[in-house]
Amino acid sequence: MNNSELDATDWQILRLLQKDASLTNKEIAFELNRSVATVHERIKRLKEEGYVKKIVALLDRKKVNKGLIAFSHVQLHDHTAQTLSTFEKEVARFPEVMECFQMTGTFDFILRIATSDMDAYHDFYRNKLANLPNITTVQSFFVLSEAKSDTAYPI
Amino acid sequence: MNNSELDATDWQILRLLQKDASLTNKEIAFELNRSVATVHERIKRLKEEGYVKKIVALLDRKKVNKGLIAFSHVQLHDHTAQTLSTFEKEVARFPEVMECFQMTGTFDFILRIATSDMDAYHDFYRNKLANLPNITTVQSFFVLSEAKSDTAYPI
DNA sequence: ATTGAAATGTAGGAAAC
DNA sequence: GTTTCCTACATTTCAAT
């Protein structure tokens, strides 16, 4: 198989591992009617070539005391490369910030922020986020309930 | 150890597994200066008690042809339990919708939508999302770049 | 690229301290 | 909680196709 294309078996393996990476090679091989060695070889390649970035444990956020998730829309004073990249660099250093995306539209960034509760969020907001330079507005929305939460891409 | 509290070792294990769940018990044991049997027992308990929900592979979304991520804010006509839960149930069935959260604020839901490109998003929007009943407005924002993207909670 | 078989390593359980 | 021992799997390599 060449280097730049995935075949049907590769996609099936990726689909399975996205849902459950604790599957053994044997289980995957059985599922796909392939040998264990083949599955092993494929997965090794998929990791080497960067299709699989990493294998992680997903935790129950409420059990680990992250009861409050906020999405915050941030607007900056200006959009010079300097201002944008300083903001990105600084905000990424806050552990509460799980995700930071630069966006199209009327604001500049979406942040996903995980804290234990509203007090902790407030503390983060006043003492960390609002101290960053060049912020014009921050508008925050809070998760009431999760109807769906999936890390698997539809492939 | 009792059932309802995690000690420092448990938290360390969770921290490690959130970052890299392909670590072996042996590697974790070495890192924490514990025996393999202890680590094994702890992880078993952490899974049984639901702290670890699952182990998954995270893929490179651009390599698997999901070049466009949208966040969509959805507002519904009314907020009866019936309307809310019908929307949640229907929207969760679309594979493009990776996440759906009910939110505080001026709109009702945030969706995270993964598609290959703007054409595919448009198709999803016109032929799937906009066909659901009781939707008043949908406002969409598109990811330009990812400054940070982490599934690990700050614990 | 795929396979079965062989070698090595890890998981998972149990016993004694 | 640790150590040791044990068995059953799982991973990894390899020669052959």
C-alpha cells in the first residue's frame, strides 16, 4: 500500500479506534476478518503517518470536579499578527482553557473553559482572562446540559 | 481505600491517562514510584467507578477530511420539555454533529459540526439541520485556526 | 501487503507478607 | 500497599508468500 491513501480497512480501523481504543488487535482483526499481524501493521502506520494523533482517556467531568463548562466569545482591539499571536499564546497557558479557536464572524475567538463552579469561573475571568492585554469584550455562555458529546469524527 | 474519594496517586494516574492512555501500567508505576499491581488495581477501580469513561483515539481532523468545524447557535420557538427533547434527540442523530449543549443565554443550543468543507456544511445545513421543527434561528461561526485543543481537564 | 508462527512483554489474578 | 508467582493474552518481529 502506498503512503498517501487509506483503503477501506484503514478507515474501518480508524472508525473503531475513535470509538474505543482499548480494543485489542485481536478483536479488531476478528471484526474485520483480517489477521492480527495485518491490523498491527496498519495501526502502526496510521500512528506513524499522523492519522492517529494520540490515545487518551476521557474522564467524567463531573466526577473530577469540573461541573461548569463555559464557551466564551472574545473580541480583541486589533487584528495585527502580534496581537493575535500574543493572545493565543497567553490564553493557551491557562489550564482552565481547554480549547481556543480563532473564528470567522463578529468576534475573534471561542474559548472552552472548564472550572468546578461559577465561583471558580469568576475567579478565572477576573484574575486571569480579563488581565490579558487587548481584549475588548468577553461574552460567556454556560452549559446547562450535554445532549451529545463525541470526539469521534464522522468518517 | 474507600470508595468515594480519590487520593493523590489516583489523581496522578488520571492526569497521565488523560494525556496518554497508551502508557503501560509498568510505565505509570515507574513514574509514580508504585508497584505495577497497585497501578493495575487503581486503574481498574477508576474505570469501574466511572472516573474514566472511555479510551479513544484522537484523529487528525484534516487528514480524515474534516477540514471545516462550525459552531452553531440554535434558537427554538419554545422551551417546552417536548420541544427541547425532540430537538436534542433528532440533532444527535446527525453524524456531522459532534457535540450538542443546551446553554444559558440568548440562544438555546451550541452545536459543534464537522464537515469536509463549506459545500458539505451548506448541504448539512439546508438539508438536515434546517429541516428540524421548531427552529427559529441558526447562527454559525467557523474555525479559522486552532490555538489550543485539549480533551484533558485541568486536574 | 498479508500471513502464521515464534519470541517477548504485559495484564490480571491470587497468595503471603 | 508491596512482592512474588502464575497463567492467559497481547504485542511485536520475522521468514515466507
